[in-house]
Amino acid sequence: MASLQFQLPTHSFISNHRVKGVNFTRPNFSLLCKNTRAITVSDEDTSFRLLEPQIVEESTSEVYPSLNSIKLSSGLESADPDFYKIGYVRSVRAYGVNFKEGSDGFGVYASKDIEPLRRARVIMEIPLELMLTISQKLPWMFFPDIVPIGHPIFDVINSTNPEIDWDLRLACLLLFSFDREGNFWQLYGDFLPSVEECTSLLLATEEDLLELQDQSLASTMKEQQKRALEFWERNWHSDVPLKIKRLARDPERFIWALGIVQSRCINLQVRIGALVQDANMLVPYADMLNHSFQPNCFFHWRAKDRMLEVMINAGQRIRKGDEMTINYLRGQKNNMFMQQYGFSSSTNPWDVIEFSGNSKIHLDSFLSVFSISGLPEEYNYNSRVSNDGGDFVDGAVLAAARTLPTWSDGDMPPVPSIERKAARELQEECLQMLAKYPTTSDEDQKILDSMPEARRTLEAAIKYVDLLPQFTYRLHRKLFLQKVSRALEIYQDRILF
Ligand SMILES: C[S@@+](CC[C@H](N)C(=O)[O-])C[C@H]1O[C@@H](n2cnc3c(N)ncnc32)[C@H](O)[C@@H]1O
């Protein structure tokens, strides 16, 4: 059995803040850092152990780490070796993947090609002992049970509404874990997004929320902020015991924890022994997977040894460097993604436009023009029979097929003039909606282009940097409206009668 030796820094460089990459040299496969400690890693098979693969490029002459980030050619920074080390020693395993930081924060990337297999295949295993979980329903059960009996945090958790306050409970547990001597989350917390990096709109100011150009979303977020603040005020008043007080000395700390929980929680049914539980869970490492509407991975609970497995879909081909993703929310509009996660997509296949007129187009004709098949719940796009070269149809066009007012009546062909008129009217309504915005998509794009490329490196603290999610959200909305309008134009051109 061959073995590789790595030398790893003994501590993180920036505490309570994401640890930015450091520069390494790789003489004889050793990482040399200022404060180092050797660890031996097995290299018996081709799969990557969690500890192994932070060596990303040959450096030239430096032996000491510098605080300059490691920039990969793809614009991604590799995760700090400590990130791998703290999990590896606690039996977390990751096979064939690396953790890297890019414009969407941390993400998980394939470190080798993976041929499609008939069965789903494991790429990560995370033991229950490292998670923070609470049952979704009373009686509250915690796995692992890290809260000592009689601790006043129970009273705080018990004061939450069982039906709706899962996030408040989990935020309490997260803050408690940071305070608990020797708990894994004290270490893992270094790699969570800081207040400045967290995209949650809970942390946005009232002024920042206006930049969404969506009054309804801004009011929802203000309500959410009020709810969080009131909870903090109720439970962190001046008379509470120190054990509670020190968990969140100011409301910002609590609201940050709430934002972290909302944007990283997964809900799973888990079997632990004979007990089957619906649980809200924070799962380290798995929570670094970003979202995609066409994910290549999913979660699976392995009851026999209480592990969360991240698996690649059966039949999925993966190329080295591909991002590994999961689907966070099926069937939800961008405003829901913004509310919970602080990001949006211009190709969300579930986005919706509220049309107010009576115009309707013929559904099957629209689908056939864009070579879309299937039922609304599962629309597919067949690029091979398409006549648009496969470039035009994306998630937004699938969303158009769902959201445009349509009619269906067997195979009855639409009357050309009526059909074209309806398409034109719907197009007109899209354009009117666009015209109501105070800025155009081009103007939004210019603002975004003027922002520093990597917001999260905090290299330049320009005014708009923290507003990135708000600007992208309003831009995505406009791009969606434009795309639907364009689709209606193409439909009028290509419709067959
Ligand atoms: C579960 S965490 C994933 C790991 C995260 N990127 C990080 O740096 O810790 C969810 C957060 O990742 C970011 N994110 C995930 N998927 C994204 C996507 N498709 N586009 C933009 N941001 C995304 C958002 O900030 C979101 O709140």
C-alpha cells in the first residue's frame, strides 16, 4: 500500500471566518507550511480520501504559505487543508471530489471523470455524530444529543411554535454547538459564510431590500427579520442566564445563525435503530453542495451505520471539474429561492408570471414549436429534433410552457389569426411588465459588471458588493420576462397550422 505524506497547518488562519486559501509548494508530494504536522494518508485506491486532494497546482519557489489565495485556472480556490482534516479524522469520507470556493461560495467539484453506472454511486459519507439535527415534531429529539439535561436552551427551544419554527430551533442548536467545548461545529464554523459572505436576505437592510425591485418579497423579508428580532429579544433579554446570553450577545449573531440554518438545512426521514424520524438536519460537508435544477447528486440515509450518503444519480456521466449539485427546492419560484437561500436563477423552470388578460395560446402547438415533450410536472426538451440549434430552449422556456395561459382541446388546430393575436397580447403584457421596472436589464447588468469579480474574497469593499443577490434577482426577473416575450415571438413565426 503506497502512502502519501502531507504536512498540514495546525490551525486555521482566520478564525470565525472562512479560511482563505494559502499558497503551497509540492516538493516530493509534501505540503510545506509554517506550522506543520505530518499526517499519513492511504493511497490504496483511486478514490480520493477527504484529506488528500488540496494540492491544486505546482507552485514555483515558495515554501511558506502566503495569505494570497490559491487561484485555480478555473477561477476557483481550493479549500484549506484544515477543512479536509477536521472531517477526515472524524470519519467523513469523500470520493473523487474536491471542495473549492468560487463566485457562489464553496462548492463540490469532481476530481476525475466518472463513467455512467447503472447504480447510484456514493461520493460522500457523513456520520450522524457530526450533524446537528432536531426532530420536526414534538417531542423534540436531538441527534446526536449534545444538549445536557436541564440546560436553559431547552426552554428557549420549547417556546418555539412546533408547526413553523424549525429554523429558530435549529439556529439555537447551532449557536449552542459553537459554545460547546470540543464540539465539531466549533471547527466547522470557520468554513461557514461569515455575516459579510452569507447571502441570506435576513441580513439585508431595509434600503438593500428595495434593490430587489419586488415589493412583495421585500415585505416578506421584513416580516422574517421582525420575527427573528422578536425571538432574540424575548430570549436574550438582560435577565437570561449567561449560558444563554453568550450564545448570541447581539441580534446580528442570532440572525446570522438563522440565515445559515435556513440556507443549509436539509429535511430527511431518518431511521435510527427502530425509530423513524422526520428531522431538520445540518450536515457538514454535504451542506457545501450548491443547487442546480438539473442536479447530478442526491442524498440517501444509510440506516445501518447512520451515515448520510451523497450519491451520484444512476446513469450520470461526470467530467473532471464538473460541479456536483443537488436540487434544493423542486417546483419553486425565484422569490422562494431568494427567501430561503438568497440566490435566484434566470433559467428557473418553475418561475411564474401573473398574466392579467384573457389571452390564451394553444399548449400543444407551443410545446411542439420548442420540441418540448412530457407533462407539466416533467417537461423535457429534445434538442435533436429541435430547429433552433438547441440554443434557445432552457429552463425559462420550460417555465414559459407552464406559466403562459394556455388552452388545450385534443388535436383541434388553433385558428391562425386568433392564435397569433393571443401570442401578441401576451407578449405585449410581458413588455409592459418590463417597462414598469425603474431600471432595465442592461442597466442592472452594467452594475453587476462593475462589481468585483469575487464578492466573497472581500477584496474591494465597494458599496454594491453586498447587494449582489438583490441585483441578480431583479436582473433574472427581467431576463425571464424577456425570454418569455422572445419565445412568444418565435412561436408566432414558427407555428404550424
Ligand atoms: C447549502 S449552501 C451551499 C454552499 C455554499 N455555496 C457555501 O459557500 O457555503 C447554500 C448557499 O450556497 C449558495 N448557492 C447554492 N447554490 C447556488 C446557485 N445555484 N447559485 C448561486 N448561489 C448558490 C447560496 O449562497 C446559498 O445560500
